[in-house]
Amino acid sequence: MLHIVFGRMQDVTINLRHIMDFGSAPFAIHIVNTDEIVHNMREMVLIAGRYV
């Protein structure tokens, strides 16, 4: 699962069944499975790919 914050403080939980593209702009996503924060698609794919 991921917690996502876009520009303002808002928590959204997503259960991924596939890897979603959050674009090229920097972001902060908390990956609940590993308790890590990722800041770009490369970081996210390296972790989320283990669970998808």
C-alpha cells in the first residue's frame, strides 16, 4: 500500500495491483509494506515491483 501526498497534506491509501505512473515531478510516497518514503518513479518501482 502507498500513502500519497500531492502539494498539500492529504493521505490517500492505494492498494496496487499494477505499478501506477505518478509522473516525473518529485513526490513523497510512503510505502507501508517497507515503511520507506520514495521521491520519484525510479525509487517507487524498485520497491513496489516486489509486491506487484
